[in-house]
Amino acid sequence: MNPAFDRWAALAFFAVGAAFVYGSLQLSHTAYGSQVGPDVFPMGLGAVLMLLDVRLLVDTFRLRPSGEKDAKGNQAHLRQFGALLLSVVVYIGLLETLGYVLSTFGFLLAGFQIMERGKWLSSVMIAAVFSIGVYGLFVGVLQGTLPGFPTWLTG
């Protein structure tokens, strides 16, 4: 664990969470034919991200630096962080084009492989269950709206 890197990452992702919350406040509170408005998920996700980042920030101040600096470890962390940041940008760009299920599946699969290479079967299964499950819960149970599958796929 690298406390300095974790502090900067926590601050950066806290800003992303705050941007999610701020952006969700700009959305309408209700949608036609829906009990849940489009502002609920981004606001909830932003709030959860911010809370987790506060926890990470507190934990980094509790740790004592070991005094040894591992340059290769730091570079590996930075590469992972950069790859995850790039995958978030690609995810945001493809959300409307591919729909929620496919873009979330791809994002989660990429994230799992960036963090821990291998274990393809479990990564595919978890990404599929999560993306389909959240879509089904939000659209089916909560009566919300999310971009489903792309029109070129469903015909």
C-alpha cells in the first residue's frame, strides 16, 4: 500500500463523486412513467463514492510510512490508475451508443482485468450478473429508465 498515492487517488475520486452529485442535481427529479427519476442513481453512486473516499483518506493517515520507496510499485499503481481512468472515460462515451448493460459489462470486465489479471470466467460472470442485475432492478422493480440495448443489436 502506498499512502501518498492512495491520498491523491482518494481526493481525485472524491472530486469525481462530487461531480456526480452536482450533475445529478441538474437532472429532472422525475421521468414520465417512472417512479424513480434519472437523478437517483448518479446521486447515490456519487455519495457512496465520496463516503468510500473519505474512509480511504482517513485510513491513509492512520498508516505509518514504511520509509522504503518502491519505484516499480508506484509506476504499476500509476499505470493501473491511468488505465482505470481511461476505462471510465470510454465507459461514459459508450453508454448511450452501447446501452447500459453492454457498456457496464465491458467497463467492469476491463476494471477487473486491470486490477487483477486472469480469472476470466469469474470476471465475466460477475460483470454479467452485476450489469444485468442492476438493469433489471432499476428498470423492472424501481420503474426507472436506463439505456437498454442498442437499436442495431435489437433490430
